[in-house]
Amino acid sequence: MAEKTRLNELALGYAGAILAGVHMLLLSILGLLGLYQGAVSQMQQLHLFFSLSTVGILAGIVEGAIVGFIGLYALAWVYNKFA
């Protein structure tokens, strides 16, 4: 009989939070250097607290981490329900 494969929801959620936070930080640094202004503009539209100020960058990182955690945690939870 085949063994069921399950995902660790918390581990995937934490990985999503870390990746999203790092992505926001890198995008912020590049935005401050004048690169990828289209992507920066898109992130400002999609994320409520993101801007190229110090507080905006930190808030964007936190917001991105929360969204990344919830999104991948939910994905793993749904996967485990059907696996």
C-alpha cells in the first residue's frame, strides 16, 4: 500500500515568509538604486504599507512575510487535505 505524503504546513509557511521578506528587501534596495521602478510601482499598488522610505520598507517586509506565510501555509493545508 502506498504511503501518503504530507507537507509540513508550518515549515512551508515559514519558508514563504522568509522568501517574501527577502524579496521585498531586495526589491527595496534595487528601487532605492533607481532600478526596477516598474516593479517598485507595482509593489506600492499591491501592498498597503510598502514605500521606499525606511518605515515603508520595514512595513513592506513584515507585510510580505505575513502574506507569504499565510499563502503557503494555506497551500500546504489544502494539499494535505487532498493527499
